[in-house]
Amino acid sequence: MTMTGAGTDEGVGKRPPEDGRLADNIVHFARALRKAGLRIGPAAVADAIEAVQAIGIGDRAEFHTALHCTLVTRHEDQAIFDEAFRLFWRSRDLVQKMIAMMSPVVRREAEKERKKAGERRIADALFAAPEDRRPPREEPDVEIDARFTASVSEVLRRMDFAQMSASELRRAKRAIVGLTLPMDAVRTRRFQPSTGRSKVDPRATMRRAMRTGGALILPRYREARMVHPPLVVLADISGSMSQYTRVFLHFLHALTDRRRRVHTFLFGTRLTNVTRQMRHRDPDEAVEECARAVEDWSGGTRIGETLKAFNRLWSRRVLGQGAVVLLITDGLEREDIGTLEAEIDRLHRSCRRLVWLNPLLRFEGFEARARGVLAMLPHVDELRAVHNLEAIEDLVAALSGESGGRADPRRFLAAQT
């Protein structure tokens, strides 16, 4: 017996015949993955069909492995593939779901499960009908009082990156490119010519007077030169952080494209400098270059050891002239807390300002209970969220000098005492 449609598990344990529907199902599955954002070409689909025909369908795990090896080429696509496989190749719980839909009992709000990362993109790719196949429908004229409703852009600003669909992620990336960049210029010891009458520049005045032999001396003026301080980003790319870091890299690309001295480092179990990759013109290509340069994307995390490597190899090179450090991680350290506390303290002393961006702040009841979080809190200047567009807008305002008390990390330390 062969698979006759999406969502069936029949045929386990037998080699699929060539005249079955399994190849069609794999093609439909690949199209759904492509619509969800994976880069899959015809050659990969053909390899997937040949792989399944070669190994047979011994069990669900072997079938999953065969498709994964041929269709997934990027670490960040693994979560999307797993969720799509779970939704596409299953037939269990169908009767229970139909009964639940027809049951008059309404589930309570507290019983609803939180959607997994990428689930909305997979649902849109699998169940959304194509635009040309949708029957036209007549929309009635309805007058709606929109005084107490939220606009689409407002909803997008507050939506979690991990719960966005593929189209919403594209809109979010366009919105990030259009953000007003932080105006965090600092005064330096160097001077530049000025049209104002603030301070006379003796050297420029005498140089200009020499052109006329001293017959006419007109004063020249100067002012302190204002430059953007170095911005150093340490971004966690472990399994729980990869989705947020990937979207935040588009914001960093916009900063790198419009200002100098932006240094980007990615870390999971090791530290990787991707500053050169972020200078690519196209933002998507820049993010892809970063993914290729990193060997441990969506893997484990060793925060203390990677901070130690940064302090030893890169601190003296990039943390100068009032550098600002953005540390993007959830703080869930699983190794020695003593190393983490010592290295985060050293990093804090080496920069002008250390801002910790933690996506766990998206939860209303967030409490600093993890050992890694408690070790890092005393050594950061600000603690901010990084899970949606609104959080990134708040970060831009904070870098521009509009910092508020909501980012004070001491409020979490006070709650523990």
C-alpha cells in the first residue's frame, strides 16, 4: 500500500512502487517548504524521491532523515522543516480534531498551546489556497467604527518574530530597513572647519592670510568633530536564539551600510567574526554569507567561553573610543557560571555602555531565576527585549540617548532580594 495523499502514514515498511503517489506527495511537500521560505530546486526534489525509493520506508524516522538530508541545506531551516514534516506527513488525531471542532465545549484561554516557531509559515504554505484558485466572493458593505481598533502596521510592530508568517517577515524586514537610525554621535578631540563663530582656528587663519601676503587677515573657525562611536554586536545563534538573531541581522546590515565601525560577532559554542560578511550590499545575501561562515548555527551555546575568547582576541581591537556593546542572548548558560560572571564583568569595564538584548522579556511574568541571568544582570547597563519591531524601535531611541527607566536591570535584582 502506498501513500495516497498528504497527511498519511501508510506504506511504512515497504518499498514504494514507481506508479504510486509517493513521488507526487514529495513534490507537494517540497512546494510547501519552498513557499515557507526554504530554498529548494528541482534537483533537490528529484534527489529526495530517489533517496526514498533507495532506502524504502522502513519507519517514520528513516523517512524523515532521507527528506531532511536532501531538502535542508541551511541550519536555520531545520525548525521549519521539522514542523512541516509533522503537519504534512501525519494522519493521527484527525478524528479527535473533528470531534473537537463539532463539540459545543469551548476551550479556555489558558489551555491553548503556544505556537511553535515557524508554525504560521508552515500553515500558510500547506493550507492557504492559491490566489488564482480562490473563488471570487462578494464583500458586503460594512461600516466599522475603527476608533478602538489597531492598524495592521501596529499589529506587526508588536508581533513576535518567531510567530510571523513568511509574508509578515518580509514586511518586518522592509520596516527594519526604513527605521530611523540612532543619532548617537560623540564629541572627539579632533576639529573640523565650521561656519559658526564659536572658536577661532589660528592655523587655518594664518594659512589663509599667507595667500594674500598678510594684507588681509580674515578669521577662520573650527568646531569639535562629532562621530558615531564603535558599535560592537555579540549575537547568540543557538537553537533558541537563531530566529531572533537572523531578523536582527537585517537591522545590523542597515547600520553597517550607513555608518562606520560596526563590528558583528556571532557565537554558539564558538566565536565567529562576520563583520566582513555584513558589508555585502544585499541584506539577504549578507545574512546568508554569515550563515555559511558560522559552523555552529542553531546548535548549543557557551556564553562564558565565547566572551572569554572575545575579551582575549578582539577586545583591544574594537572596544575603543567609547564603544557601545549589544549583547543578544537569553542568558541560559549551562556551563561554569564563574567564568561567565568574570568575563561579563571584564567586558563591562572595557566598553562605555553594555546593552543586553534578551528575547525572554517578551513574557509578561519574566523573572531572573536562571543562574546565568543572575550572573549577568549586575554587569550590564540596560536590559531590553528584542523579539519584535517595537523592541527594535525602542533600542534605536535608547542608542540615540532617549533611554528610560524601563531598561534598568536593577529592577530584576531587586525582585530577588
